[in-house]
Amino acid sequence: MKLSNNSLGVIIWSGNYKKLAKWYQKVIGFKVKSTQDIPGDTYVASVTDVFNELKPKGVKFIAEPIESPEGGYWVTTLQDPEGNLFQFFGGK
């Protein structure tokens, strides 16, 4: 499979992310650059606080704050004006 711009960012919840990453490499043909047990780039103290701060500013949220399927951290997903999805991770 050839990607149109040779770049793709994906977040997939998995109980065994290392095994799933290998499947994406072997079966789908993706090159996996990195995997993380707990995301860190957009980690905030409180996902709910971020949601409550940005919602009144007209930010479109795709998902309200929820606990990750693995537990241990919370996530909320927003959509920017160009339709890109963005997630914040952190405490409740």
C-alpha cells in the first residue's frame, strides 16, 4: 500500500500494542516509527479542565473526556477548523 503523502499518524488502543504494531507492519505494510505505552506529547494535568476551558471557545469536541480502555489516564478528542483530530491525555 502506498500512502499519498508518505506520512500517517495513528493512535490505536490495544492491550498488546507491540503485537498489534507488528501486525500493521507485516500485514498492512506500514512502517511503525514508534509505539508508546502511555502517550506523552499532549499530556495535561486534567483532561476535564482542558475540555471545560476550550468548549466555551467554540472548539468542536469529537469525544468528551473518557478513561482510556487500559485505564490509568483520560483522553478527550477535538477537531480543529481544518478537520484534523487532536487528543489530550492526562488525569481526569
